[in-house]
Amino acid sequence: MKIKMILPPPNTTIRLLVLDFLSRALHIITKLGTIDIYVIDTDTIEFEAPDTDTFRTTLEDMLKSIGIELEARINNVLDFSIHRNDKEKLSQILGRQIGTGEKFMHVLVEILKNASLTPQDLMDLSKISISGRKTLSIVMGAKNFPLPQCAAFDRYESRYEFPKGRYGGKIEIRMSKIWYLIILAGIALSYLGAKVVKKGTLELYFVHVPFNLLEFYAIDPTILELIHGNNGIVPFLKHLTGVYPNRMIPYIIYISCEVAKRLKQSKELLNLYLDKLPEIIFDRVMTTGRAYTLIERYPVFLRGLIDELSKFDDYVLNEISRCAQRALWDKDFEYHLNFITKLYLTLSGSTGIYDAIYYYGRVLIEKEIETADDKKKSMIRQKMMKFLKKILNLSE
């Protein structure tokens, strides 16, 4: 039997979430070998299974495995409250009333682990309709479920007008049960964690596969191993508990350092990353519990940074990583952020290395010594001077 799956509109959050799930599904299905996969075009994929039940149970098993994976890590990251507009539908699909104080990701674990589908549900995968002008209506399968609020921040033909702020037409998104489960699975897969920015306000962090994933997959299905495999970038980012893209440049430098240190142990794996690793997308979403706002969507190609950083030894990488962490976490982060930004421009090919090195030696060393205990001043100077000598030697 053949089943088509049509993707939601391009450049929308729902497309990213569907692709997050689909990339995991394709990775598993390709390994199982029981279902054939055909990329029809950039918006359509077709599955050919021995029978309906095989495809249905495969999808169910994937949803359940995503729930089990989320359960294993959810207690190590900050969860967030369930929006009042989501409680009714989440309770409906959960099969029980959600209690006061229950958190969103914990409820997702229960929903995904108990996911069940019918043969009729599968038919909805090929049904997406788009209509309207001032208000854009997207219906995926049927109008049974709304988009969860934590992903409902897209605007139609969005634009920014000073001093009014962000404007654009409203998008109304409704979906059937199977699409709702896929969206929830996409949220579970992409969620990195959250951070309190002030009382009553959280920032949520997500990592997504690229919008053009199907194009990459059609050319080379093994690319999914670099995304979801044992050495994949997404599992690695989730392993870095407590490190989030709240400041994008130091975050990118930090994760690139950590990836470079790991990949240096295997030249073959390093070459695979440098040759095939696709773009990944980070979302930074702010919530007060009543509204969700996309603060930043940042597409990143890590290949160039990993290539440059892999040329350094571990001592240099560890010091760069330490400075990036200080820029991410410290309240007094200005000097470390300045150094990391200069280094980022160097590694990206925009400037030479000496501007970053001069700032490190002239400003950053002195600032760290000023704030250190007297007993540690000499040790800090020695370590930082050692870094300077090493990076200068590597740069010559």
C-alpha cells in the first residue's frame, strides 16, 4: 500500500516541527528496511508498506520511542506550564483531565508513550488545505485540534514597522489527531530546554532540521545519521544540559568547540561532518505563560567553524570553550563576549586572528586577574599566557 504525506507550507514553524518528526521517522524507517520511501518533490513524500497495519504500527512505535526518549531527559531540563487554551485538547488526547500544576513536556511524555492510530488516521497525511487572505487558514486533515500555543507565533506576511512593532496577518491552524501527534512529537524532539530570564518569564530553546531536509535526503539518505545517529548533532546538543542559545555567537562557538574536540578522535567522522552536515536552525521563544513570542530564529552552518577549530589542540579549544561559557552564563559577560565575537569573525573569515589575540592579551587577561582571588592571580596569568603562545604558534 502507498501513503502520501504532504508537508505544511514553507517557512512556517509547523513545517519545521513536522520535519523534525519526519527526519527521525525516515532515519528509523531507512534502517528497518520494511517500508520504501520516495521523495516526490520538496513538499511531498510517499511511503510504500506491505500493508496498512505495518505502516500504522511503525508510526505508533516511533511516537512511543520519542516519548520514552523525552522521559529519560525531561527531569534534567526546565519544563514549562501548559497554556489554558491547550488543556482541553491535551486532556482529550490524553484520555484524562490534566491536573493543576502539570507541565507541558511531562504531559507530552504520557501522550506519546500511549499514542494510538487507526487506518483512517493515515489518510489525513495527504490532506492539507490553505485558504483566506487577511486571515490565513491552514487545515491539516481536519479541524479537530489547534496548534499548541508554544508553537503558535507565526504571522502571515509578517513585517516590522517602527514604532508599532511586529505586524502581519493572523494564521489559524487546525489539524486532525495524527497531525496533532506529529506536531507534539516534533516539539518533543526539538526541545533543548528553558531558562528563567526574570520572575514569571521563561525563554524556551529549540533546535530544528533545515527547511530543505527532503532535498538533502533525496540526494543522500545517510545525512540523517549526522542528525539523529549515535554521533548525530541533535543528540549531542541535547547532551549539553544547561547550555542554551540565549546568546547565539558564544553558543555557536561553544558547541563547535565541543564537537571539534569529539570529532578529532575520528578523522573519518570529522570528514563526514565537514562534507555533509546540513544547516540546523535554533529558535529562542519567550513566554510569560499567557503568550509565546519568537525572539530569534537563527540558521547555522557549523561546518566552517568546526573545520577551523579542529586545527587547534585541546588546550586551545578548552580555553575558547571556557570563554564562550563565561559569555553565555556570567552576569558580567561583556569582555568574554567581545573576545568570542572577535574570534567568531576570525573563524568566519571576516578578520585576521590578531585583533582577537590582542583583545585577549590586552583586555581579557587583565579583567580576569582583577576579579580573581590573590592566590589565583599568578596561576590565571600563566594559563592565559600559555593559551596566547599556543594560538600564536598555530596561527603562524
